Amino acid sequence: MSALPDPLATFRLDDRVAIVTGASSGLGERFARVLAGAGARVVLAARRLERLEALAHSLPAATAVATDINDEAGLERLVETAVQEYGRIDVLVNNAGVTDGTPALKESSEEFRRVIETNVVAPFLLARLVARHIVEQESGGAIVNIASVNGILASRSWPETAYTASKGGILNLTRELANQWARYSIRVNAIGPGYFESEMTAEMFANQRAVDWVARHTPLRRHGRVNELDGALLFLASDASTYVTGQMLIVDGGWSII
């Protein structure tokens, strides 16, 4: 009798190096822990160095790098640090982002640009820097952009003009980079979360009426738990998805189907 395959082996990230932005709290911190749990050495990026260092100390192999993703020179230092510390880069998780809550008729040009710069321009610049190293390594790699279900839908909750525009932008950027970089075996995909508790949604989830509203409009009748993005992340970051690129995996409890 032939040996059974080990279907979980391809989800391992042993000896691979991953950069995670927005890693100081919330989903980003969880992503870093999950990648480390799968064997990756993780480079943690965010502005709050103290929180990053505390997280780094709790992981088997991690480096904290204080980074403002809107500072291009800071992104260059982040990538250089990853290469200096670990010799390579295999995975990028573009998680850092911001939102807005102003109706379009009242939103300032400056606020709109701030959200687009943070949610679309900065992830592109970092992805380009990382891709250049992966091309030099000739090893292939994976880029995972954290988009949103609001990248394919209008917001039904409150005005998020720039945010929805930016998440639609990051989704199509994902597709375009996947097409351009496939020749280098760089897979570029996205995760589209629905409603999950994080710093960005803290105000909303502090309001029980808002929590109940999300539940009523979600087929699974609740918002997402932070661990429910683990599988999507590992799938797209690992060799479990070597024939998947240019896609967005929606994890929203069914929000987008009704």
C-alpha cells in the first residue's frame, strides 16, 4: 500500500522569511503569530516600536522595524533590514491600512489622498521593493494584500468613500501585479475580510446595536473571529496555493452574497 500524502505539509513556511506590515496590533499581530507558527521568520513593521518589540520577543524568530509605510525611505530600510537579518524575503503581507468616515460631499481632498496613499500607493511601493529581491533570489514568492469585502461592494454601514475606493484599487493592483510578475513565480493574491474586530473597527464593535446590525445582515449571523483568517493567510502565503494568483479570497460569513 502506498503511503498517504501529507496534505498539511504544503502549508508549512519553515525557513521562509515574511514581512508583515501593521503588525503592532489587531489582525496584523495575529498574521505575524500565524506565520511564525507555521515556521516563518517574521519581520514586523509598524510605527509603534515598543509593541513590535514585545511581539518579536514572543516569537521564535522575529525582528521589529519601526516603519511609517507612507515614508518611501522607511520602506527601503524595512526591506534592507529583512535581507540583512535573514538573507532573503519570501512572503509579504501588506496589512497596514486606514479608513475614513466622512460623506463624500464633505470629505476633504487631503483626507481622500491620505487614505489612497496609505492603502494603495504604499502597498505598491513595498511590493515592488520586495519583488525586486525575490527576482534576484530566483526562488519565487508570495505577496498577500489585505483588501476588504468593500473592495467589491459599496459600504452599507457608514460613509467610507476613500476606503472603498482604495480597497477596489488594491484588488485590481493585485490582479495586475499577479499578471506582470507570474513570469518570476511571484504569486500576488488578496484576502477580502468582512467585519472583524480590530483597531480600525473598535468604535463600531463597542456599539452593541452595530454588532447586532452586522449579525442581521450576515448569513452566518455574526462577525468574524480573528482566527478565522488564519487558513486564508496560510493558504495564500504557502506552497498550498502554488497555482493560485491574482485572486481575492473573501472571508465574510456570506456578507457579499446577499
